[in-house]
Amino acid sequence: MVLDGAGWHIAKDLRVPDAVTLVRLPADSPELNPVERIWLSLRERFLSARVFHDDEAILDACCTAWNALTAEPERVRSLANFPYNERVNA
């Protein structure tokens, strides 16, 4: 599991199962965090430069964006695939 520097990822009480390997990213490196690239893609393709009339419109747009992204597993794979992920999964 890839972790950024969020406080809940470094909590002393965090119990990590033996089957999970933690890979900590260097400080201030959002470009290395796979989920950051996924969020960027969602914002660029679906959510930026728009005005939403209410909370429901925001939720609808987010659901539409997420469903479109999950319908393209190869895109998700390409956005989240980093060399260090391959080494961890090997």
C-alpha cells in the first residue's frame, strides 16, 4: 500500500497486517502518489471550468466522472502505474 505523509498514515496506533507492505512516499511528492494522478484526470476531464447550481449537481457530476473512469480500467492502470508499484508487487 502506497502512503503519503498524512497524519493517519503515520499514527503510532496503526496496526498493519502481515500481508500488507507499506511503501512511504517522500515528503512533498504528490506527483508520485497514484491517486493524485487519478484525481487530476477526473478534474481535467470532467469537473473543471464548470459552475454547479447546487450540491446535487456536484454529486451527479462526480458520480458521472467516477463511472466514466471505472469503465476504462486501462486508463486507471496507466494513471496509477509507477515503477515502484511493479517492484512492490513482484
